[in-house]
Amino acid sequence: MEPFVTPAAVDTKLRVEHVNIVFDRDGKSTPVLNDISLEVGDGEFVCLLGPSGCGKSTLLSTMAGFLSPTSGEIKIDGEAVRGPDPRRIFVFQERGVFPWLTVEGNIGFGLFKLPRAERERRIAYYVKMVGLEGFERTYPPELSGGMKQRLEVARALAVNPDMLFLDEPFGALDSITRLIMRGELLRIWEAERKTVIFVTHDIDEAVQLADRVVVMSARPATIQQIVNIDIPHPRDISSPRYLELRDGIFKQIGLAHKL
Amino acid sequence: MKQAGFAAGDKVHTYKYLAICGKDYLRYTSALLNRPSLTNIKILDANRPSVLNLFVWLRPVAFIGVLLSVWQIAISRHTVHLLPTPVEVVGGIADLVQHGLLLKYVVASLFRVTWGYVLAVVLAVPLGLAIGWSRRVEMAFNPVIQILRPISPLAWIPIAILWFGVGDLAAVFLIFLGCFLPLLLTAINAVQSIPAVYIDVGRNFGLRRVDLVYRVLYPAVVPQLIVGLRITLGIAWLVVVAAEMIAVNSGLGFLIIDARNAGNRYDLVVAGMVLIGIIGLLLDLGIRSLERVKSFRWSYSED
Ligand SMILES: Nc1ncnc2c1ncn2[C@@H]1O[C@H](COP(=O)(O)OP(=O)(O)O)[C@@H](O)[C@H]1O
Ligand SMILES: [Mg+2]
């Protein structure tokens, strides 16, 4: 088991510096992100947690280079982010797989610069890693939601990025599949040690997965608190420490523990 | 291997797709038109027992037989000749074959349709994709398209004759006009309804503009384009008949109008109509086979 790494012990991968985002639409301006500053270490698993509509996806898209901040700056490896980049892949909630390509075709989508043999080797490797053997020639409409989600993760991993952005990747799955997928994501993360930024509105999910949980307020989002989850994997979700951390976040968000 | 949650997730997707379809009349009709083709694909599936296929074919054939018999009996019991009987129509077709006209007229009509249609496809599809890609260009083009759209291609007949005289060129021009706008609109709508996430994924993996068009935009629009191509081919076949009645002196449309003018040969008139119907059906079957290509089929495959 890997020991827990504190962000201080590793290099900074991502630096978000005083980012503000204001959307202008129909003459109405909506501030969505309010002075967000954050540092993420190399190989760290960070969850962005907040209520729906608070601006999590907006922050993640900005980190990935799909949006520019209204003010402030985002730096990765010390360089300002200017646009999307194959070194950092954004994983959309299973909607991002291309329905006109087979499982193989999807996983190989980003490998167009590689020679054929190497491409095929990588495709086979990642098909196996996400457990899609036997479905290589299958088209996504014939796959289940969980399989499509794994396919999208495999396509992202295949280009060997050093960061993954995951926007509520398991939100559309049933609760059993979701639990399985969390386990698989952790297994992959432990094997490949990518820096992962994972957006969720599910407190349990955040505490089960992350090294650190960034708790965001309602819109315009500010960072309320950053919680270190100092429990090694695999995590016992009935241990006192787990419950203590989870309940602490519940309180922070202002939710009573009882319904 | 299907897991729970699969059905629910995909239903949502289907509804979303249909909601997009509903935005536009053309695509809405095509979505409706797609239902029978879906069942066709299913039933004619190679791994079904062939006896079943036989029954599927037998039923419409038997029904057509019944209709023809009723037609034959009803007409032969009347003294007034409202319509030629099926037997007379077959005689008419035999007549055409004897005079070497059948093949000549069919080829003439198909020749015009091919030129008008192919020209329209080659021009309208790339133009439509380009217009759909840019919101500003679309805004500039849209009013013109909307004004031209309700004008029947037949209203252009006098102008077509003025420009091209009586002949093939006028007919080809009319077919081109009839196909161009529907194809243009299909292509525009197809591009605009591409989910933004596909484009984002393409950019994320570092695709340059050309690759983005070729590897994302093009495959994403193909299913909708096929529907448009199919509807438009039907339009082309409608327009050629009308154009041939006025602007040329060969082809199936000409056959119909000429058979009447030159001696009330109604057996030939109906023979022409039957041929138009059969060839139209064959054209549709031909273009429908595109829908069966696996990588094109994704937007129909969630039923
Ligand atoms: N392109 C946009 N234009 C205007 N408003 C937007 C845009 N994108 C998102 N928003 C608004 O920003 C807010 C945050 O959205 P989002 O980041 O998707 O929230 P979350 O992912 O936390 O649920 C929402 O209120 C949404 O309506
Ligand atoms: Mg979101």
C-alpha cells in the first residue's frame, strides 16, 4: 500500500491563482467563481465538492483550458494554460465516447501519431485494464453505462496524460456500478499515478476517493475549506476517522446529519 | 453483460435525440420515416430463420395481388372505361418494350435525376456543413433560405426553360433546385446538433482543424445526412416527372403526358405511373442500404 503523500512532499502540478469567472448572457452578468486559489501536487487525487450549479464544472473546464478565466490565471507545470492539451484529458460523464467508433476505435482515437504496432499494443493494454476484453469490436450504443464510462477513461489513459479531469463521471450510474467504478478508478490511479481532479456533489464519494477534498460554497463559488483525508486506501467506510471526516464536511456545508 | 442503469441512461439519451429532432420539420419527418426502416433491419437480419423472411415478403406481395384482382374485376364489370385494367397496363408495358422505349425513357429519367441530384449533393452538403459550423454565416444565410424554401421547384419551370431551353439541362436544373435546399438545411441542422462534447473531445486530443472536420464533424453528421439524402432522392424523383411533362420530350414524365395527348392511350399513362412507383421504391431501397452500415447506424440503434 502506498503511504499517504501530503501535497507539501511533492512538486506542484497545478496552480490556480485568484481565478474569477463571470458569465455574460443576455445582458445579465452572473459571477460564478469568486477568487479561487488552489494548489494541487503532482500525482495527487483532489475532489472538488459543492452543491449543483455552484461552478464546479466551470472551474474544471477552465483548468482543462476549455474556458478562459475572466481574471486570474491557471498554471500547469508553471506554464499558463492557453487551451486544451492532450497531456491533460477531460473525461465527460460517458457522453464523450464516439458512438461511430468501436471500443478499439475509441481507445485509439488519440493515438493517431503513433506507429500502428504501438497503437495496437496500447489499445490492447487499456482494453484489458478497464475490463472490456471481448468487446473490442463493439459499438458504444451496445455497451452499458458503466462500460462506456470505463471506455472513456481508457481512451483518456491511452494517450498517457499526466492529468485527468473527471466531471461527475459516475453521476449517471446506478449505485452498485458507481461503487465498483470508484474502486476501479482508485486501482488505475494507484497503478498510473496521474494527477486527478475529480468533480462531485456526493460527499461520500469525495471522502472515499480523495487525498484532499476542496469544499466549495454555493454560487458564486468560493473555497470554503480544504479537507485532508488522511486515511490510507483501501478505506474502511465505517471507521471512526472516515465518519469523523465525512461528518465534518456535512457540518461545513451546513447540513444536519439527520434528515 | 448489461448492467443495471443501462436502460435508464440510454432512454434519456434517446429522448434527448428525439427532442433535437423535434426542432426541425425535416428531421422530425425523417425520424418518423425511420421507424419502418428500423423494423426492416431487424427482420431481415441475417441470423433470423429464412422462413420468417419469406413470410415477411409474402404478405405485401399477396396484398398487391388482391388489389390487382379487385382492380381487374371492378373495371371489367363497368362499361364506362374509368381506368385501364392491370392486364391492359401490362400490355402497355409490353408495347413500350417492343418499341424500345421502356429502357430509353427509364434511362433518360434516371440520367436527369442522377445529374441534378449528384450536383445538389456535391454543392449543398459541404456548403451546409460550412454554414452550420459558423453561427454568423448561418445568420446571414438563414433569411434567404427561408424565403426560397417555400417556392416549389415547379415554379421555376418557366425560368428553367428561359435559361436552358427545352432539354435535359432545364430538367437537371429543376431537379437540382428541388434537392439543393432540403440538403442544405439538413447539413446545417446536422452540424448544429452535434453535441459540443464531441468537438471538445476532439480538441482535447490535439486534433488540428482538418482532422477535427474529418474525424469528428463528418462522422457525427453522417446519420442525419443519410436521412436527408434519402428524403431528397424521393424529391428528385418527384420533380423529374413534373419537369419531363413540360421541359423535355423523353422520359417517364413525357411518356405519361404524351400518351394522353397522342391518342388517349391510358394503358400507357398508367404503365408510366407504375414504372415511376417501382423505380422510386428501388431507389429508396438502394439508399436505405446505407443505413445498415454499422458505423453509420448509431443514432438509430437505441430503440
Ligand atoms: N456558458 C455559460 N453561460 C452562462 N452561464 C453559465 C454558463 N455555463 C454555466 N453557467 C452557469 O454557471 C453556474 C455554474 O455552472 P456549473 O459550473 O455547470 O455548475 P456545477 O458543475 O457546479 O453544477 C450555473 O448557474 C450555470 O447556469
Ligand atoms: Mg457540473
